[in-house]
Amino acid sequence: MKKFRTILKWRFVRALRIWNRLPIRAQGGITVFIPIVAVLISFVFAIYGNLARAARQESIQRKFTAVRQYGDLLTLMVNAETGERGFILTGRTEFLEPYGTAVEEIPKTIAQLKETIEAEPGDKPRLERLEGLVVIQELINRQLVQLKESQNFTRTEESKDELYRHLQNGKSLMDQIRAKIGAMQNTEETLLTERIEEINRIRNRDYILIFIVLLIGVLVRIVSFYLFDRGIVRRVGRLTEYVDGIIKNEPINFIRSKKTDAVGALEKKIVELADQIENEK
């Protein structure tokens, strides 16, 4: 630990010497440049973070839309099945209205769901969902045919066994549809949770970045003040003491910094003037 402190102190002294040899213009440029770089870095990360959040938010919206559309599709199938069962029990055609609505709305809902899936980035996820949708569509088509055929059964004793087998087959198809749609909804909900977590991570990263940039800005200002005090104020202070000594005829030992900046040029002129006054005495 002591060795580390020694090395750190040596490097600090060395950096300070290098800094003291720099002209005022270079020192001022560096102290201004560092905060600007920090702000630019913060700006770049902010733009990147906003774009990343926008992409995640679009993905989240697609997940919400897909989950809702899967739910709508399942609701239409349940309504169609319920209406068909009501027609078989009562023989009244008004019970077939949900079935008719489902037959009309299901193709539209599947087309909308397909459009939502096709907007998903990445070939593999998109193809997997499209394949799952094809399976669901095939099951739904088979179930709609089953429901249509079941309407032709009469309520006679001879057809009860056949109707029962027909309804059992329809129940099996409906169970498959529920399971497949439920699995697809679970997949979308899992991805939705992941996207929300990603947005939270991006937001936390942006907060940390803002704090770091603020800290850099404060530290740079503190260091700038310290270096300005050591580099400019002290040089001007020594030069003032030297001029005051010349005026009071109490010359002091003044060592020029030998820098070529504005203060160095002023030091040179004052030293030349002091030498000229001394030679004229």
C-alpha cells in the first residue's frame, strides 16, 4: 500500500511538472476541452440510450398487441363453440350468431396477428412465431369444420353416439387450440418481461452515466482551479513581487519560467526593463 502511494505521488508530481511547462493557451484549452469531451460522450450515450429504449418500447408494444390478438382469437373460438353447443341443444338458429361472427372475424384476426409477427426483428424468432401461427390456423380451420358439421346432427336417439364422438373430437381440437395459443401467449409475455427489464437496465445505465459526467465536470473544475492557482496566479504573484521590489529598489531573486506564453513574454519584458534600469544607475 505504501509503495502504491509512493508511485501515485511520483506520477502526480511528474504530471504536475509537465502541466507547469505547458503555455497558458494549452492549459486553458485542456481545461475547457475535458468537460466538452465529457458532455459529448454523455450526448452520444444519451442518443444511443434513447434509440435503444425506442426500439425496446416498439418491441413491448408488439408483445402487448400479439398477446391481445391471441386472446381475441381464442375468445372468437370459444364463442363459436358455445354458440354451436347452444344450437345443438335448442335447435334455435340465433345461437349460431357467435359462430357466424367467428367465421367472419377469425381470418381478419389471424391476418393482423401475422402482420404483428412479421414486424418482429430477427429471422429466427419471426419464423418460429409464423410456424406456430400456421399450426394454430390449421387447428382452427379443422375446428370450424367440426362445428359446421355438428350442426347437421339431429337430436334423435340414433345419432347421439355419433354426435358424442363428434363433440369429443371437437373438444380435443379445442384443447389443442387453447394449449397452443396459451404457449404462444406465454412466449410473448416472457419476451415482454425481458424487454421491460432491458429498458430498466438502459435507464439505470443512463442515470449512472449522468452522475459520472457530473462528477467529471466537478472534478475538472476543481483541478482546473488548482492548476490555475499554481500555474497562473502564482506566476503573476511572483512577477508582482519582483516589480514591487524594483519599485522599492529592493531587488529580489526572480527566476523566469522561460515559457513562451503571454505571461512568459511579460516576464521577459519586465526582466529586460529591470536590467536596463540597473544598467542606467
